Amino acid sequence: MQQIVECVPNFSNGRNPEIYYGIADAIRSASGVHLLNVSADPDHNRTVITFVGDLKAVEEGAFQAIAYAAQHINLNEHTGEHPRIGATDVCPFIPIKGVTLNDCVTLANRLGQRVGKELGVAVYLYGKAATRPERIKLSAIRKGQYETWKETVATDPDRKHDFGPAEPRPWGATVIGVRPFLIAYNIYLNSDNVEIADQIARNIRHIGGGLRFVQAKGFLVEGQAQVSMNLTNFEKTPIYRAQEMVRREAARYGLTITKAELVGLTPQKAFMDTAKWYLQVDGMEDNQVLEYRLQEETDASSEITLEAFLSDVAAKTPAPGGGSVAALAGSLAAALTQMVAGLTVGRKKYTAVDDEARAILDQAAHLRQALFTAIAEDAAAFEQVMAAWRNKDLSKSEQAAATEQATIGAGAVPLHVAHLSLEAAQLAYTIAQIGNTNAVTDAVAGVIMAYAAVQVAALNVKINAVGLQNQELAQEWHQEVETLETETAILVELAKRTAAERGGF
């Protein structure tokens, strides 16, 4: 039976794309991991990443992420709206398919022991993996945040951790655990009074006598009061019930809801239930929804997805655009490499290079997935820039700062695509040299496609650099992409020569 475990780690950096995309790359380096979402919030200064895989893959992905975060995030220099205790603040595992809660508890313990021993990070276990009753709730472990933790971890028995050293390190502690599916859902009010938001949060959360499966806290985000919620069981406390309770509580203060925000991913059922409730559609079945019915009726979802993407590119909208197309080209380059490697492994004629071909096969699969994920990441990054430009509620200085931050993110994605595409070109060139001669032109096509991806991605980096106030960073970007273009161009010429030699033309 297929195993699917979801991991949704939260990292204490939502302002530096190089760091949170670096963490995403570290996760992708684990074989068998599928990265689904990267959601960064500069006000909370926090990034939530969602990925899935089997038990082994998810464990390795989480370990690599925690290692990278510990090297690049210093809690002594961190500020943000959201409570935190570590660089990798919390790392929960959620069983999805073919895996039990107990399997995930074993995974959490194994990972915690490894993180403590190999990385020197103090680890606390929470949720279903908690070793002490008072640590079932994350908030109990995080009480006082990093500043209190570093002062007391070596002396306070209540702070005794489960794994790792009892030493205050700049990466803080990491809380690893197991929980059911959780929906992170935020509601914004037409006010900048964070005290009202916090009072509403206290009234609606379970600990304050509110809804059973709701955790909530008030924040000030982009000048708006925000009621931030975790819905720990959306089937027993659905989104619409929490929404309406916030609406009623806000009305007591003469306030209304201006917008809501979803952080990370959520099951489609949660929004189907909400739609049914608000629309008052009696007896509505899921198969009355076109997308559900198509999913039931056909396995050709890849063709539908490709057609939808092509239609989106062709539409009279600025995104998805060149950056997303570059990511697709890079993903196709990796796919061609994967194909040629697959036609090489296990063949008697290529026994001498079998191990190398297998390694390329695995690496190409990771690159293909990473570049495919970047298609959506690029479009989302562009939308962040547009949102900053359109936000008329900000002062000129605030808008300039928000636009600068969004532009850095919009440039970081194609820069990341260019790097990955160069890697794809290198793999394609290698397999062209050693792989199945019957497919050598496919390998060379992979190099050429990767070069196209690098060139287009470089254009997007350069256009984002034009709008940067930070000209030092803009210059770094220019130099970096020029180097990537040059290196890939060289590989194209070498690959063509290899094709002529091995293909006999």
C-alpha cells in the first residue's frame, strides 16, 4: 500500500527569499519528497512549507530542512509577530494514506533523536508524540518564546527537552510532533486595533470557552488587525462556523471582516462544506462539481493540467508568464534526462556506467519535480509584487518597502530556476556522454532545453533587478545569471559535439 505522510514545518524567516527557498531546496534534495507549497509571511517573519512522501522520504526531507535552517537563521536577530522558539520552530507530521498516527510517532522520535545528536539542536516532542501531558499543546512548550527558553533551558527542570543538548544556541529549539490535519486560517478586520483582535481570539478559541477545535490569537499585519486561527478538526468545527463567530464578535465592536487568508494547503472538502453552508444548497453531492466529476471519469488529468496551463499563458494576463515557462522548460530538460537514464540502467551494454546512470536518474527526477513546482511559485511571486503595488492602505514608505521585498522574492524564483536548469543541463550532458546511444539526441535536446530555461529565467531576474532599490543585490544578480548563461552555453556546444561523435552524423 502506498504511504503518504504530510509534513508542514514552520521556519522563523519570512523576509529573506534566499533563506526560505534554500530551505525548500534542502527538502527537495531528499529522494521521494514532493514539495507542494511555500508560504512566506514577512509580518509574522515566518514561512510554512508543505511537502509529502513516504515515511523515509519525509524524515530525510525534514532533517535536511532543520539542518539548513539552523545554519542560516539566528534567533538572536529575529523579530516578528508570530511566537517562536527555534529556527525550525515546529515540525509536525500528519498521516494521510497507508500510515497510522503511531507510525508518525515513531518517525517523530527517530527524527528528534537524529536532530539532537547530529545537529546539536534541542528537540521537544508535542501532540500525539508528547512524552509529558503538559506538552501535548505546542503553546505550552513555546511559552515565553526563544528569549525565555535560552535563559532557562540549562537550569529549569520544566524546560528539560527530549533530545539534544541543553544549551542556548542561536538556532533555538525545534518542536517535533504528530497531529491530525490542521487548517491555518486568518481573518482580517477593518481596524488597526490589535487588542480587539486578540480579545476576539480569546473569545472564540476553545481555551477561552469558544469553539472546541479552534486555537486563536490576535496580530497586527500590514496595518490591519488579524484574528489568526488554527482549526484542528475542520469536520467538527468547520471553517464557516469559525468565520461566523468572528463576524459576530467583531460586530460587538462595530467592526466587519475585510478578508480572509489561507496559509498552506487545505482539503477540498473543507471548502465544499463551507460552500454548501453559505449557498444553502440542500443535498448537494460532490460529484455535482465539474472538477470532481472529471477526476472520477478520467485519468487524463495531466493533459487537462497542461491544457489549462497553456491557456493561462495565452490569456491576456501577466501571469503565468516567462518565468513560469522557463520553469516548465527546465522541467522538460530534466524529464528528457530522466528518460535517457531510464533507457540506460539495467542494460547489459551499459553495465560499466549503471551506477552513474542510476544516480542521474534519481537526480533528474528531483530536478524535474523542483522545476515543475517553480512554475506556480513564479506566478505567485509576481502576484505578491502586484499586491504590493495595489495596496493603497499603506503609506508611500510602507508601500515602497513592501514592493522591494516582493520584488526580491520575484527575482529569487527565476534565479533559483536558472540554477536548477544549469544542473539539469549538466546531468543531460553527462548522460549524453555515457548513456544509451540510441537516445543521445534526446539527451542533447535536454541540454538545449535547459539552456533556453536559463536564458528566459535570466531575463526575468534582470527585469526584477531593474526595480530594486538595493543596487548591490541587483548587481550580484546580473553577475550570477551571466555566469549561469555562459556555463550552460558551453554545455550546449559540448553536447552537440558529443551527439555528432556518438550518433554518427
